[in-house]
Amino acid sequence: MMSKPRACFLTAAGEEGILAAYDSASRSRLSSAFALDDPVYTGIEEIAGDDVTAIFSTWGMPAPDAVTIAHRLPRLGAVFYAAGSVQNFARPFLERGIRVYSAARANAVPVAEYTVAAILLSNKGFWQSARYNLAGRRQEAVRLSHAQPGNYAVRVGIIGAGAIGRLVIEKLTALDAELEIWVFDPFLPAAEAHRLGVRLVDDLPGLFASCQVISNHLANNAETRGMLNAACFERMSPTATFINTGRGAQVVEADLVAALRAEPGRFAILDVTWPEPSDPAGPLHELDNIILTPHIAGSQANEIWRMGALMTQAAENWLAGRPSPHEVSLEMLATMA
């Protein structure tokens, strides 16, 4: 009987992090396929022996350099990451020919759900009217709600059509709402935009000027930092809403604040800020037309198990020589979040 390939769990979050990402069913499947080390390693320097072929991780994945990888893990064939972005650690592994798999598509599900919910509630004036109604100012609450168009024949702007942006588009187009969806994404082919049923635009400020709700899903890299600035926010209509579940660094905060102050009917829903958490004494906490949530759009609690299950399936495919839609390449790092 052939021996099982050796694998291990590795994350700075330790056993607690692994249990949060890989439920008992996933761990059982992995134990059937691999000779799985008992301890959960928090750093690769803890791994004894040089025969580890696969690593299973989640948030807290160490980021060793190529020399350390070659020395400590010479037989490593794949890294399975039950979380979202691999930007922090993937490149040295990929450059050594080690395959990297990410559960970003699974993490896209709750982010897309959060975003769609925020879009639909924004078009009903939920956020503004709820605040005024709670304060006993019902007439103003009704007025603010009626200033919004509702969820039929409304134009929605999506910035970035990666895994999350596309899922948002798919969920919105499935509604009986006749929404017109504009998309800004220089990497989205025109044919794919046509398949998705969206209007592809190359004028980002124009998208802000034309859409009732604008949602950011840009990839996080040097080119996108500060990309959402005064040129965009100043063009928002007096009742438009901006939603950010991407990265806070992509927004010039002072420009957004200035635009919200200039038109109190504008609104922003920010699940991410830069820095994070935001300064409690800063301007984001002074305005009535901002909602701040503490980076909750991504997977949490039971939702994280979806990512572990996805990486378990990817590992089984890898062992069997089957392709996986969750594999990451060096080329993909240039455009993915």
C-alpha cells in the first residue's frame, strides 16, 4: 500500500484559526488523503523534516522568502489557503513552481451578499430614514426615504469585476428589478461584459456622476491606492450612495468627507477604512451620512467553513491530477484583490 503524502496545517493563528476554517468534515477528509501532522504550526521553522508536500492554511499564513522555502520545504507541491487574498505570501511560492490555491471565491459570497443588501437598502433610503425615525423625526425620515428611487430601473455602478464584483452583478441581475449596471474594469473584455449584461465604461468619474449607488471592488495594489478621490466623489448626485467593501487605501478619505459635507443627502457605507480601524476622533465619526461597519462583509463564523471545504476539494483534485478553478497564477497576482 502506498503511503500517504505528508501535509500540515500552518498559520500564525494556531489551532484556533485552523478549527475556525476547517470543520470536522473537512479535517476528516484531509486525514483520509494525507498523513497530516498533529500539531498546527505557527511558522515554517517549526516544521521538522523535509518531506511536507502540502500546506493547509488560513488567515495568518506566514510569508517566508524563497530561500527559506527552498531550505525548509524542498518537496512542497501546493499551498491551500482557506481565506481570501494571497498577495501577502504567494509570490515566492509561485516563483518556485509551488502551486497556490485560494478560497477567495468562497469569501466572495458573503461580501457579495453584504453588498447587494446594502445596495437594495440604500435605494430605499433605509440608512438615513432609520436614523431620523429612531430619533422621533418621522416626517424627515419619510422625506429622506422618498428622495431615493427604490429598486426598479435604477443605475448601479460596480468598480472592479473580479470574483466579488461579478458575483454582485449576477445577484443583482437575478432580481426582478430591471437594474442598469455600469462597470468600470480595464481588465474586463467587452465580450464578457456583454455576457454579464452590463455596460462597460472607461470613465470612472462619469460612473460616479451617473449611478445612484456605486460599489467598490477594486483589486488592492499600488495602482489602485488613492484611485477613488475628489474627481469621483464630487460628481456624485445629491442623493447617491458609495459603498466600500474593497480596501480603505483606495479611497482618499478627505475627498470623500468633503463630498459628503458638501451634499448631506449623499451617503457612504464603509466596511473598510485606512487606517483600520479608523480614528474615533476623525471626520468619519462626525458625519451623519456615513455608516461604518467593522470589516464584517467577508466570511465570519460558520461562513469560514465554506472556505475550508473549498480548499479540501481543491486538495483532493490536486492529488488526483484534476484542475481546480481556485488555483492562483503569477499573472493573476497583477489583477486580483
